[in-house]
Amino acid sequence: MSPQSRQTPAAAAETTVFVRTYTLTGGRTRPRHMLSLETVLEPGPGRAGPGLPEECGQILALCRQRRLSVAELAGTIGRPVTPVKILISDLLDVRALVVPVTDAYDSSHSPTRQLLEALSAGLKARWPDADTYPKAG
């Protein structure tokens, strides 16, 4: 008997979810964009490619209904936060999602985290290989 055939149904289900999450992100463990749980997202002008997982379609459909945070998206689609951040990063890369900046900036105060995250996502979308340039110094 193989070790998997001796697993309890709960353990087998947990293993299946873990493997599914691993394949969902293509084995990646870190998102390319800095995203907090409170980062709010809305649909952008780009389109998601055909090779993205079905969860990306769910994320886009939810964001078309109203702006949602990373935490709300993860909870709604029932996936752990880190894989959801990785999928959101993929959608930010193709500009299918954007981090809005309309209400995030108040000129009388320092920049908010939301503004800085939107700026970071925009710069990475415009210059994706910018972090590979040699550092000045």
C-alpha cells in the first residue's frame, strides 16, 4: 500500500489543496508586486491571457463589481493570501488590474501606503526589468 492510500480523507484533501495551490502559482512563492492585505484593486485596461488559472477570472469578475482589497479577494475565492497575491501580480503585469490612486493622495500629508503601492505597480508594469539594472554607487 502506498502512503497516500493510507491517508485519512482530511489529510488527502489537504494534500490536494496544497498541490493545487503550488500548480496555481506555477511553483512561485512570492508575488512580484508589493501588496498589503489592504491594497485595493480595480479593473484596468488590459486583458488576462488565456493561460491564467480560473481564479484570475474570478478575481477580475469580483473587481468589476466593486473595488476590493487583497484580503477580501482571498477570502471570497477561498484561497490563501500569498497565492492570491501572486495571481494579482500576474494581473497587474498585464494591466488587467490596477491599484487606484484617486482617493489615496492627500497633498497636505505624506504619501499613503496605497499611493506608494500604486506607484510601485505602475513602475513595474512600465519597466518590468528595472530591478535588473546595475545599482549606482
